[in-house]
Amino acid sequence: MSSLSTRLRFREPSVIPGFGLTFGLTLTWLSVIVLIPLAAMVLYATRVGFDQFIAILTATRTLNALKLSFGIAFAAAIFNVIFGLIVAWVLTRYEFPGRRIADAIVDIPFALPTAVAGIALATLYSPNGWIGQFLAPLGIQVTFTPLGILVALIFVGIPFVVRTVQPVLKDLDPELEFAAATLGATRWQVIRKVIAPTLLPSILTGFALAFARAVGEYGSVIFIAGNLPNVSEIAPLLIVIRLEEFRYADATAIAVIMLFVAFIMLLVINRLQRWTETRS
């Protein structure tokens, strides 16, 4: 009987009272803010017939918008992992003039309104912009193309990788690297066997956060994408368009499939993160 009660107990004993109250408030707040709205959306989607639901999702415009949103979000998350890791490494391991300013600049996408970011990026990368004027002679057009969407998603997602990896790098003792080098390990072996296993869980977490933010990004994208159907129209914009057209079934169906795919990808990444933590 005692072993059964031990297995059923899901909290550690604490001298501070109030677990029941705080646990109840936590579940209530989580339900009101997250679970109930998502459940309502899914329930509304069930009111649409299965044939109609499939017809909505298999429409050419819907498929192209979903492919564009998830494909570019995935590419932006990969890009952010690579360069976010480099930025976090430089900010953590090196001292240089202006390091604190550079560290503060990383947080600008967090504080900057997305619409302002979109207008700024569209201005910079337009053919007459500060950056676009150098790309135009090379035949590279950023604004009003999927490449512009990629730029916007990289901008809004890179802080998630940097701020996730940076604390782990700070806690990683450089003496471990020196010890491995003293024992004859090459630099690549140090990276592969000492640094990478420690950073991999945080890298996967940063990737998941950057991907989730990119999939649902709206404000910074619509100003630089051009929003051309079947070319540069993202799924969140298509949802807004369907709502403005009072086609609520279409908007709900697209939202549900986005929620499902994002949930599956985050679940897979979470399992990979747990696996890497166990192996570490």
C-alpha cells in the first residue's frame, strides 16, 4: 500500500503550504489562456464536414500558403541555429569594445513591434534601400519575394537561439576544453565530444522556439512579402483574408492544420532534446 501511494504521489513534500491553491490557479490560468481557446477552435473545426475540411486544405492556394509558411520557417530556424550559435559564442567567449552594446542589440526583435520591423526591413531591402541597392545590380530581389519572408523570419527568430544557448555556454567551463586538448584531442574532437553534447539540448530548444515563432509570424512579414497568392502569401495572412471574407470554416481549418503540424514538430524536438539530455 505504501509503495502504491508513493507511485501515485506527483509532488515532493514541502514545508511551505499552499500547493493545492497554487496548483489549482496554475491549471485555471493555463486553461483560460491556452487550452480553452485551442479546444474551442478544434471543436469549431469539427462542425465542418470531413469532405469540406479536406477540400479546404487541398485547395491550391491553401497548400501553397502552408508549404511557404512551414518551409521558410524551417529554413529560417536552421539559419538562426547556425548564426545564433556563432553570435552566442562570440558574446560569451570574447571580450571586445562594444560587447555589451552588441549583446543588447540581440534583444531588439523582442522589443520592436513587428509592424515596425517589417516596414524597416522593406525599406532597407527595397531596390532603392541601403542594402537593396547593392543587391539589385546582382539580380537579387528581396522585397515582395519569398526571400523577403526568409529575411523577416530570421530577424524575429535569432534572439531565441542566442538567449537559449548563451547561458549554457557561460556555464561550460573552458578548463574542460583545455583538459581535452592536453590529453591530445584535436579542436574538432573537443567540439564534437565536449562542447556539442552540452549545447545540443539548448540548440534544439532554440530551434523549436525560433521555428514556432516563425510559423505564426505575421506583422513583420506582410510588409516585405508582397502577399501574392501562390507566390509569397503566408498561411497566417490567408487566415486573416478568410476571416475578412466571413469564411470562418476555411480560416478554422487552416488554423487547425497549422496547430497540428506545429505541435507534432515541437513534440519531436522535445523528445530529441530529452534523448540528448539522457545521453549527456
